[in-house]
Amino acid sequence: MEQIIRRMQSSGAKEGSVIVTTRRGRTCVRVLREQRANLLPNSVVLDESNSKSSQFVEPEELSPLNNLKQQLTEVEESLVTEVLRNLTLEFLSLLPEVEDLQKSLTGLDLVCSIIRLC
């Protein structure tokens, strides 16, 4: 990323006009609209500012990394879903025991309350 920024600055990017950010889950660079074609000619525009003066672009070099990040995120989400599903099934198998324990605790709580009042 630093190499991309240095290249942009050596190509004439205005000081402070290049900002690294994220749009749609992808790492990108904010550049002034009028400078994009000169600074990042093969970039993909992901978004633009409300004023239309800046564009959020994905430099060509970042596309493979962003794609890999997206794939890994999808794998992670799938694994999290699988773990949660397994935990839910395990809990459901124990539900009758949990319900029995809850009834016992409720009864004990009632007895303790009655004793305190006496």
C-alpha cells in the first residue's frame, strides 16, 4: 500500500489528497476525481463522495488481495455458522435437563424466600 501511495505522490497527487480507506469491505484509496485517471489509470471506482469531488478507487494491485480477503471472510462466516449450529444442536439435546434444573432452582428459591420471611 505504501508503494502505491508513494507512486501516486510521485505522479503528482496533492499532499494529503490520498487517503486509504474501505468501501464495500474492500481496501481502496480516496483520490480527487480530476486526478484519478493520471494517478491510477487501471483502477476500479468503488464509490464516490457525496460532493462527487472524490472517488474511492481500488488500485489494480489490490484487487487480488481484496478478492482473497473476501473469500477468507466468506469461509470465516461459514465456519462461524457451522460452530453456532453445532452449539445450538448440543444445547437442544440438553434442553430437557436444563428445564429440570430450572424447575429445581425455582423451587429452591421459593423455599429460601419462605424461610427468610419466617
